[in-house]
Amino acid sequence: MVAATMVINAQTSPAPRTIDKGAMSNVDDRLQTSAKTSAEWSALWKKHNYDKPAPAVDWSKEMVVAVFMGSRPTAGFAVEIVSAAERDGTFVVGYRETAPKAGTVSAQVLTAPYHIAAVPKSSLPIAFERLG
């Protein structure tokens, strides 16, 4: 006997396209934000990294979402935007944060983890949801 699996009403969204991700942002406070225009993007990028020009975004198809963890006391912290999809009249951006496990030896250096991604353009209000 062969088992069959059926998915009903499955809706897929393209994975967020990473624009920039790392452990050192100039954004020192916890922040979840978005940019839907070139002007908003320029202001956000300047706040994050004023030394480099902002990467290109196709505003006809994309918008930018970003999660900043804020200043952290050691290495080993990270954030990742893992999903972005319309749900119940809202554009929901799912992200995960990780921290060093208790008892782990970590470099004693200030970090400011972040993830900035391009996602499909939407006119819906944006909500950020911390997952697991």
C-alpha cells in the first residue's frame, strides 16, 4: 500500500532575500522596521552603516524589512529573518534570535546583530513575529 500526502491550500512565499546580515550594526537599540520607499531605505541604511552606499532594491517588486537585536555584551548572538507572508490582513515577518548557551565561553566583545532582507512588496501593515 502506498501512502499519499496531500497539501490543501498551500501558499508559498519566496524566501526573504538577504541584503546584509552580521554582528556589527551601528543600530544599538532593539528595532524591527521596514522601508517601502527609496527615501526610507536611504535613511535606514545610513543609520545602520553610514560608511557604504545602500545596496540596490527593486522597489517595483520589493520592500525592505530589518531586525536589529541591539547592543549585546558578547559574541554568539544572532538574528535571522526566516519568513515573510500575508496573513489575516497583515504582512507578517517571522524571525529567530539565538544567544550563547549558558556556560558557553564567548568572546567578550560588544556586538549588535542584525538581518536586513528584501521581501515581496505589500501595502498591508507590517508586523514582526519572534519565532521559537
